[in-house]
Amino acid sequence: MAPPTIGAVERIDEAHRVVPASPEAVYAALTDARARASWLPPTGMTATVEWFDARPGGGYRMVLAYDDVAQRGKSGDNRDVVEVRFVELLAPRRVVEAAGFVSDDPDLAGTMTMTWTVEPHPDGSLVAIEARDVPPGIDRREHLTAFASSLDHLAEHVGPPGSRGDAVAGEE
């Protein structure tokens, strides 16, 4: 990996939303393979978890496939393959992951630090996702849209029927 450029600004993408469920229910969905495969894929994608080990130092490998077979993925064909290591699991408040895409594209190389935080909220839980060191090959607008979609799916997964989206994506 090339040394950092002097004056380079660390890229951070983030989003949050209130999820109508307890922090414990949200944390369970963050640390369960079947749940992750259900809610994490943004609209227009599906996921398969190849392996999953929810402990610090463990991790998972997920294959995300675009519903549109003509859509080019980060890992070739219409797929994004991501390998993740769990850095920290602090139930029920925080999950820190080191995530990287399997890709031959140097603009997608590198490891993002993904931090999920879960805080109690009068309407359930405030869930935030922050990605640090986002590779330049990941389009910011698409990334933020994907975060918002995943958070909306998380709310639908853990909340009562009809839980609809109101995720807020932002950038620093």
C-alpha cells in the first residue's frame, strides 16, 4: 500500500436513524449472520454469508449480488465481496469492524473502519454507522445511499411491521 499523501484528508462517510427496537435487539441483528444477510444489503442487492464468527478477532465474508445482472460489482461480475474482521464487540452499544472489498481495482484497496453505535432513544434506538478511510473508488453518494438503505432495512428487520425509512446520511 502506498504511503499516505501529505495533506490528505481522511474520508468519513456516515449515516444514522432511529430504529423502533431496543439496543439489545439491534445489537443481536448486528452480530447474527442470518440477520445481517437479511438487512444489510442495500435495495437492489442480496447477500450470502460464506462464514461468520461473531467475536473480537473473528469476522465474516459476505457476497453481495446486484439484482441487475448487468450491474458491474467491485469484485467482478455483478458482485461485491467483502471480508470483515470484528475489532470490537461491546454489547449492546458498539460494533467496530475492519472491512475490505475483494477487488483487483487499486482504487478499492484498503481497509475501512466501520463503527456501528447503538444508543437508547425514546422511540427505540439511535443507530449510527461511520466508515473511516473509505477507499477513493467507492462513490460517496452511492455509499451514503447504501448506508441509508441498510439502516432502513435494519429498522424493518427488528421493528414492528410497517417500520419505514427515515435514515439520514451525511458526510464529514
